[in-house]
Amino acid sequence: MNFLLHRHLAEKHTESRAAGAGAMLPDLWRMADRRVRPRDSVAVGAALEGRLAEVLVGIRHHVGIDRWFHGDRVFVEGERLVAARIREAGLAAKRMGLLAHVTWEMCLDGALLRKAGFAETRVALAEGFSAIEGELERAASLHHFDVLERTGEERAAFEARMKRLRAEIERGPWIEGYQWGEGIAVRLSGVRARLGLPPLDASDQARLGQTLDDVAREADGILEEILRAPSPLDD
């Protein structure tokens, strides 16, 4: 599940904008530094008050809902569908099957934006980041930097990347593109570059965009099932 849907579900289940913002953090952490991941053992105790506790609840929600999502048909069948459609598109680019997972998750974020509205989602994102101002670094410390030995330079690089990610998300065009096949194709070309693979050429990008526009209709239907999922915090 990608970060926009994580945010939406966590806020829906907790009625907390701060928890919704917290639920995005594991995905953003991984983009900023692949070693930074959430730990199951970080407890939300009485000693932690206010917004930090809500952020940690959001992170716990992220871990729980991902566990359900990746084992359920809403992901398994969607990933399979995307892989099949990519093969049928006859792209020249190699190893596109590796990206079926992330492609389906982007398609679901696009379905969410079409349902909830891009402008409304952008406001919720900005308000969420503002709500957890000052707690972002503390959450990362509890889950990673207080536990694993990292250099000061590594921590500074991580925080700088997190600030850039936040700014880019709040700016808008990055997430807005999830609504259309062409926009997802552009973002997948960037993913390929980060993995050391050649970016998509113009022809592949156009064909993939058309293919994903067709997948979008399937994503709209599956989104409704996901929105009915129970909260993992109730377990």
C-alpha cells in the first residue's frame, strides 16, 4: 500500500490527522534511507503524550494494514492483473514485471485521489505534516536512530531528504500524477532510474500510460473493498 492510502485509512480508523500523517512515515523513511524501517517493538505507552503518541499509532497502523493488504486478494489479484497487462503492452523496456507491485499501489492511490479529490487530499496532507511538526525526528529516533548505530552525517542526510520529500508532496504535482496512467508511467520511469535500470523511452511511456488507464477502472472497484477493511488496531 502506498503512502496516500496509508494516510487516508489511518486517519479514517483513528479520527486523528496526526496519526494519518504518521502512517505515511515508513514509506517516506524508505525513500529517504532504505535502512530506516519501523520496529514492532516500539510501544505507545502512557509516558508518551500528545502528538508523538498519535504519530506512533499511525506507524503501528501502517505495519498492521500492510500485513493484511499484502496477504489479501485486493493486492495479490491486483498485482497479477498489472503484471499481465504490462506483458500484453509489449514494452521494449526489460524487467518491468519487477515493478508490478509498486505500480498497483500507485494505481490505488490514483483511485483514492479520484474519489476523495486531489485538492482535498493536498490540504489534508499539509495539515497532517503541520500537526506532527517536531515529532517527525522523534519518531525516527525511536524506530531507528536510537537503536542502530548511524553517523551524524547519515542522520543529517536522512533529515534533509525527508524535508525535500515533504516539500515535494505538499507542492502537489508528484501525487497529482497518480490519477492518470501517463502520470504513473512517468513516476515508474523514475523508479527504474533509482534501481539502476534505464528509464522508459517515450514510446514505452505512452503505451504504459494507456495500459494503466485501463487498469484504473479495476483500481476504482478494489479501492471500495479496501476502504471497508477493519482497522488493524482493533486486533
